[in-house]
Amino acid sequence: MMPSSACEPVGPTPLPAASRITGTMLADLVRCEMRVQLDLHGDPAIRAPVSGFVEMLWRQGNRHEEHILDKLAGRTLDLRKVPIAERAEATIAAMECDVDWIFGARLLQEDMEGRPDLLHREGGMWTAGDVKAGDPLQPNGRDPRREYAAQVGHYAGMLGAVGGAGDRAFVIGSKGLPVWYDMAAPVGRDAPSLGAFVGGLAERARAIRDARETARPALSSQCGMCVWRSNCRGLLDEAEDLTLVPGLGRSVRKSVEPLARTVADLADVDVNALKEGGGRTSIAGLGAARLVTFRERARMLVSGAPPYSTRPLGLERHDLEHHLDLETDPTADDFVYLHGIWRRRRDGGIDAEDYVYFLAEDRSQERDAFAAAVDFLSTDPAALITTFSAFEKTTYRRLVQRYPEVGTERVEALFTAGRCVDLYFDVILKFTHWPLNSLGLKAVAKYLGFRWDDKEASGAASIAWFVEWAQTRDPALLERILQYNRDDCLASRIVFDGVMALPVMPALPWREVSSAAVQSPAASTCHEPLF
């Protein structure tokens, strides 16, 4: 990186209002509207401490950003040490300088503020961008990642107002290459343009800021690391919110609420009265089969009834079973550092069980650990392999693209039907019901009586432990990592046995609900807003 002295930042500017609309605020609004509400209006005394994992991600993100900035070619001007009160005016001055990159810019416009990591001059025009540790695109490899798009789209709009390029922005992601976002392009199928998407988010943020709109919490996978999680969970429980039903997120809640405002309401819905042709219902975007699934899950929560299966699962014990669980480091381009297997063998009617693992201490060992794990799993084609979700399959497919000499056909053979069972997607989601708010491995295994040896055990914690171990080589940390993975593998075996033992019945016995009790969407006006 070559610093530039061609232009020095000058001139103070007043401090902004505390509640300016920022790019971070819009990104948070994509993730969870309640986060924005509580950050603006919540009582700081009830915030939980920031988790160690989140702090580690911040540190890793800062290191990634420095690595990217050091590699940029051309003349640069770094404003990051300019006092924040002076930086907006310094940014405008810097845009007149003979440089290619500006680091740490600050943009102010009316009630908005933007702090792009980078401004880049291309074809005589300044563009705004950020450095991110993740992939700038969604899993389909085509659509922009929405929270990233919200943030850099906000910067582009502000930059356009001061003579820069307002029609595009970029993100430099985990691979170190810029991905461009077109502000006129849709952010997804049947979605508005990125520019309209960002504008709508900004208006929503203003409404929340100015107390013209009150956000609502929703239970999601992102809640676990949020500083407001306890506050939101209390509100959700008090309201019997529909998102307490596994898989029923914000968008489905919006569709269902005209019919049922609470979990108990949903449990009493007569789906037959709502059926239309072709498996559709009168609820837009929600078919009859899916609505039945949500209703059954609601009934389980209301009644606390024991779990059951809706059909015979076709699962049986094998003489050799491998219950597989992988650990990866998403902060290091999804480095696969641990292949864990709980092995159960039956010989002469006697079971023997043990934990087998293959560890890659650094990236140079990733290939060998992968190959050794595939060799081990391939030894007996009659052995059963279980996973909990598609993560192991997709990760192995990614690894074999990186290391094709391990053998694509061998890897694919491990996950063929009949040889491998995905306990989550093939069994639990499709054919079982539980009195739980989550159907994840930890929730189901804990319901079945299993307990992790480490009370702080979690996927996020294990990543943080590994990152620290990679730096310190503390044997106690490695033992903690292995124990956590061992427990995950054993938990999969516990769940496998548990689902095989479930009773089979078509539905949970429930009180009769007359079709007259099913209210039309218009009748929902009798309900007062919950928040």
C-alpha cells in the first residue's frame, strides 16, 4: 500500500445527531428489525454482554480488512485517523485529490450518515464499497447478500448526491475480489431494485427511530448471539408469538396472523375449511400441507405432548454405524479442521462404541485429514452413516472439488440413499413433531435427555476455541474442542435411537374445531396489536 501526501484532509464539521440513519442500521434492519428498535430505544441496562464469538469475528474481520487494504494497487489516502468530527469534510476534500483509493471515508447528508470502508475512483468516478469476511452473494451465486447490499447501497446513494457514482457499489469478500452491485438490478426474484430496496429500508428505519412504527421481535437462528435476546424472548413468550413455532418466521407470520394471532390460535385452525384447489389455501403463499405442519407444531407446544412420527420411518440398527459431524472455521474460508465420528459396532449381539476423529491442525493438513476420514467411512459399504443436516454432504462436495484426488465417486457414494440418513432433513422435519421451539440437534438431543459435557458448548464457541488454539496450541483448548465434537457426534446417535422409538400416528388427537370458528381475515380486527 502506497500512502499519498498529495492532499491533506482539512476542515472541521459538526458532530452528527446520535440517531442518523446509517448503513449498519439498514443492514441490521435486514437481519432483525427489533435490533434497530432496541438499539435506538431500548434500556442499555438489560443488554447482555457481547459474546466472545462476536468479538472474535470483529477481530478476524479487522485483520481481513487490513489484509485486503494492504494488497490494493494504486495511490491511497487513509482517513481513519482523522477525528470523526472532521472526517466528512476531509472526505469531500480527498475526493478532489489525485488518488485511487480513500480509506475510512465519512459521508453526511441530511439525517443520514455513511462510513464506507473504501472509496475507489474508476473511470474518473468515485464508487463506494466495503470489505467483508463473507461471500457477497447469496448461496445461489447470483443475488446480492441482502445485508451487504443494504449497507453499500446506502453509501452509493449518499455518494451519488455529492457527485460520485450512485448507480453501483461493491463488496470485497472472503476471496479478496470485488463483487459489484447494480442499484437498478433486483435484489432477488420478484424483488424491487436495490435502490428501491435501500430507500424502503431507510424509510422504515426513520419510522422506527421517530416512534411512528414499533418493531416486533421474532424467534430466529440469529437470536443466540444478540445482546437483546433475553428481552425479546420474554416478549415472545408473553405474546405466544407465532414464531415460537419451529420454521415459522416473520414472512409466514405476516401471512398467518389475519387468521391466528397466537400459537394457541394456530393450534385450533381448521385447515380443511381453508382448502382450495390444488393443495392451496386461502392464505397467500401457504399451502395446505405446510399449514398443517405448522398447526401440528403449534399443538405440540400448546399441549406439551410427547413427540411422534406421522409414518413409519424405515430406520433400523446396523451392525456398524458412523454418526458424522464436522467442524469448520468460517473465519478462514471454511477451513475444515475436524472430522468427528461416533462409531457403534454390534458383534454377537454386544454393542461397542467409541469416538474417532481426524484433525487438521492447519490448512496444510486439511487434505490429509479429509482423505483419512473418507478412507475410514468407505471401509464397509454396509455401514450406516448419519448426519444432522446437509452440512456434511455439501462440505465434503466442496472439499473434493478442492482435492479431487480423494475421489468424487467415493465421496458421493457415502451419501447415497440407504447408506446415509440426514436425521434433520430426511426424518425430523418431514415426519416428526416435537414440543419444542427449535428442531436443531441440541434442542432435540436435550429433550431426549442428553447433556453436553461443556456447559458453554456451541458451534460458535468451538470456532472461537479453535481460533485461539491455532494461536496458542494450548492442549486444554484442543481437548475442549474434541470433547465438544465428540458430544455432537454422540448426540446424533442419541437422536437416531430416539426417532426410531417414536410412536406413529397420523396426527395429535385434538379437540374438534368447527369450520364456523375459522374467522375470515377481516374478522381479525377484533385482535389488538401485540406490540
